[in-house]
Amino acid sequence: MTFASLPLLVTLLTAQTPAPTKPPPAPASTKAPSAVAGIAPLPGRPNLWASGVPAVPPALAQRVQQYLESRSAQLLDVSDDGQQVLISTRFADVNQLHLVEMPLGARTQLTFTKEPINRARFMPGNPRVVFYLQDTGGGEFFQVFKLDRGTGRSELLTDGKSRHQELLVSRDGRWLAYAGTGRNGKDTDVYVAPTADPRQAKRVTEAEGSWGPVDFSRDGSKLLVRQYRAADDADLSVVDLKTNARTQLTPKEGKGSVRAALFTHDGQGVYVATDRYSDFAELYRLPLTGALPAAPVSLTKSVRWNVERLELSADGRKLAMSVNEEGYGRLYLLDTRTQALSPVETPKGVMGELRFPAKRSDRVAFSLTSARVPLDVFTVDLGTKKTTRWTRSEVGGLDPETFVEPELVRYPSTDGVKVPAFLYRPKNAKGKVPVVVVFHGGPEGQSVPGFSSQTQLMAAELGLAVLLPNVRGSEGYGKAYRAMDDGVKREQSLADIGATLDFIASRPELDASRVGVYGGSYGGYLTLATAAFFPERIKAAVDVVGISSLPSFLRNTQAYRRDLRRAEYGDERDPAVLQVQERISPLGSVKRIQAALFVQQGANDPRVPQSEAEQIVQAVAGKGSDVWYLLATDEGHGFQKKANRDLAQTTALMFLEKHLLRPATGQGGGAGGM
């Protein structure tokens, strides 16, 4: 995950209540969901447990309030005629499905559940039916649901217990496809079901590994499927849905990514974005039959960046693609007859989903965010080249012009590496300012200059500089750069932490004596590694769902993803690899940690289990350091529920203010200990 995109976190204030007239009944015994000493549930919040976290000062609560009300609108789908846009946004506690029927029109809420919904598709030909994925408690065991907008009722279509992902509906509306672990709980197979009777799903792949559906042919007779082994190792196959025969399209020799793929309009070929033949993911057209060229011709050779998303127009004449250029999204159109490639001007920012209406070729919808614009939905008219904004997400009533724009910087590290990073400097700062380094997750993630209320809170409100590095191993800079931290090479990649701290020391406006680090998932690992291996150079570390020991993480992550992670981190069953993993695991160097530590964790995390958080908290607390711990029993890999996010973010800001700026003011008026 990209940690800069993590949402924000709210304060807890207890209400004064009259004394009871008689003793209250004794509370039922509650088994602690944690082995950390001193952990206890927060008053009135039995889903949140904390140790060492003090009360939030009312002054800080008031300062962050408006930032916490920021929203976003994620594009999910567009109706056949382009007149309805399906989005995911939040008006209560979690993201829900909403419908927008005109530019800047009302966001009509369609679902009202307690769990977030972030993936959904219209039924082609009938937008009154919506298919969507939803999990429970952040556990990521997503189920497929069918929403009937006529009745407002949703129907569970899958088994309710195995994990599902990659939801697709054929263009003719006859077929539904998704991936699931129902066969054995470990391997992910592809399922296809008739939309007329979606419970009659059949497996069309049944093999070891992680498989997922990619695209239906226009006539619904064939399905593209991808076998994913790692970010740099995937294959594309086509399945005949009448016979279940599967034919691999990518070469059996060598390896490469499959970032995006779709059928040509006539169903006789496939467009694929892959880095198999180049350092970057370029676009190629592969035939369905006959010999595959040894070196297919790139259709985007003039673009020196990754092609990320593909969408084909209804008439098949325009192929839209988004390209990641230095973290910013760029929209291009390929004329499928002439192969001419041309850019389409859109607002500058980070581009997300891309959708053509199923029956229109003159308009393409996309989502986009920038430092001053939350993720919102836009369309561009391909004839007039005019961009129209469909949603305008709120930023808590704040003036976006006050938000800080980042500076793209690069600085040297070892092995000839130059680390790209985005630096947010507070406006009108006097003298040297403290710095918070925010590491992204992944490891194959990328920090990009999109809107983050977290970043703006630190830079625009608290006056902290924020640095978002893309250390080696990050996406977006070519496959050679992405592979530089694979396996045992991760030990060399830790040099990029030192290079980041050296860069801070080289900038006269930044205070290298007051540095904090903040990261989630793999970014949490880098946060802990900074504290363990560069102990004298930082004051505070905020670790969110981070890895504290690579070997124990690999042993305890969910079975369906263990082999995928071994491809990235190395196989801990190999003694030589294990030796390196243990050497670079922060847990093994706890005695060196000097910085104050704040760890946040979701109890239902299937990726980085709770044990990773608890073992580092217990080890650091055992040496008498300042350690805070916040555990949410209804969250998984990051906090998605607003009340939980708000609290986590607010306490993290309080922690950074304490250690990088000054003790938080107004401590006496808080809610009581946490």
C-alpha cells in the first residue's frame, strides 16, 4: 500500500455524567486481545485498546478537526451511456457506493453498511444492478454481493468464508468473473458465473498460485486471466469459456510484469502493458493464434515511463492509457488503426481508474488527485478535449490554496542510486524546521504527489517538513530499480535510509537534529529499521501495521500470500537467506533503538499479523523506552473506519509534536489516560 494515501485519525473526549444512584453492575470479564502489558480498552470504545497513549489535548483536537473531514471520490464504473457514474465515497463512517448523474450533481448513496465498499461494477445494460466486493473487520476476506437498486437489498453470492477479488462483468452482461480461494484456502482460482444465476459459478482455472480474471472478449466467449507470482513475474493466458481450454499468451521463457491487458475489439488479439521487453512497462499487441514474435513491437516506445491502465472505446478505434510519469498521471490515446499515439491534456495530478462508457467512444472517465485536490472524478471529451469535473470532494471547509505543493528532489545513495522524493516544506517557516520522513508500503509501492490530509496536517498546520522518498525497490522508475531490493539485496537497500537522512542534513532549511519517521506496512518495516540501524539520527518513529521481523512475518502471513511475499523478501527456509533476514530485522537490534516509538495495528490484519506489532512493542518497552501502542479489533491492514482513523491520526500527530516540536499544550483538559 502507499502510506501517503492512508486516511487520517480523531480525538476522544469523555462526557461528564452524574454519579449513579446505586452501584453499577460489575462488568463482564473482557479477555484482552493483546499480550502487551498495561493495555486497556478506551472508555466507550471497546474496539480500541491502548497502552501508553495519553489523552489528546483539546487544543490539538480543534486544530485537526477540519482536516479530518476531508473526503475523496473513487471512480468505480460508468453506465453504458455515460450518464451515470458509480463512485465510492464517505459521508458517515466508511466508504459506500454512491451514484452521480450529472457533473457536480448530488452524490446519491446506494449502500448503507458498516464495512467499506471500494470495488463495484454496474450490470451492463441494467445499471439498476450493481455487483460489489466487501469484507468484514478489515480481514480482506472479500465476498461478492449483488445490489438491486430497485429494492435497495443486497444478496451474498459467494460462500461467506473464502477470499475473493478481481470483480469483472462481461460487456454483454451475461457473465460475472472473480477470483477466490474456495478450493483449498491457499491458491486463488478464477470463477465465472452467469449473471442470471450468479450462484452457479464454475472454476475456469484450477492450479497452484494466484490467478485472476482480467478481461472478457466482446462476445463473452473468452476470458483473459493472469497468473501473478511477483511484481516482476506474471503470465497472461486466454480461457475458452465453452471448453475451459487455457492457452498461455506470454512466452514460457523469461519473466516480466503484466500491469494491464485487454482484448482487441475483434477478439483476435490482446493489448498488454508489460516490462518483459524493456525496463518500463510498454504497450504491445499480441496475437491469439500463431507464433509469438520474439520481440514484439512496442506501441509506446516514445514514452519512457510505465503504462499503468488500459481502456478500449466502444468502437475499438481508441485505446486510452494512463502513464505514470515521475509519479504524475498522463493520459494518452492510441489510434488502433494507425498506431498513432497522442497525449490528452488533463489537470496535473495522480491518475487512478480509467473507464470508457460501454456504448460511447467520445468520452473517457478517470479519477485524479493532486496535492490540493482530493481524489475526484473527471471526464474528458475526446473531440473538444474539454475536461469536466463530476465530483468536488470537500476538504473540511479549508482553503486548498493554503495546502503545500511538493518539490521533486533527488539525492545520491550507494551503488549509483539516486533516490527520487517529494519534499513538502511549510510555508513562511522561519529557521530550520523539523522533518517527518514518510515511507510508502509495498515494497513495490510508490509515493506520489496526491492529496493527503495527513501530509497537509503536518506541513500546513504543524509546520513540519514532510519528505516522501521512493527508495530502491519502488515502482515507477523501471524494473531494474524495482528489483534492487529483492531478496538478500534488501540489506544494501537500507543504505537509502542513510542517504535520506544525509539529504536532510544537506538542506539548510531542514533540522537534521529533529527528524521523525512514519510508515505503514513495508513502510513500517523501514520506519523500524531506521530506528534500529540509524538510532542517533531520529527522535520519533510511528509504525503502522509494520514488519518487525522478516522471518516471523513470512511464517505468519496468510497462506494465500506467503509465496508471493517470498518472491520479494527471499525464502526464509533457505539458511543463507534466513541469516540475512535476521540481520536486517529491527527486532534483532532492539537494544540499539533510542527513538520514541508509536505502533498502530489492526487485529484482523491478514498481511502483517498482530504478532509483528506486539513483539516489537514488548521488546522496546522492556528496555524502558517511551512506547505507545494502539490496537483496533475491527480493523485489518490499516484503519478504514473514520472514528478509528481519526483517533490514530490525531494521536500520531500528538506524538510527533511531543518529540519534534514541543510538549503538546493543554494536557490537563483531556479525556483521561488511554
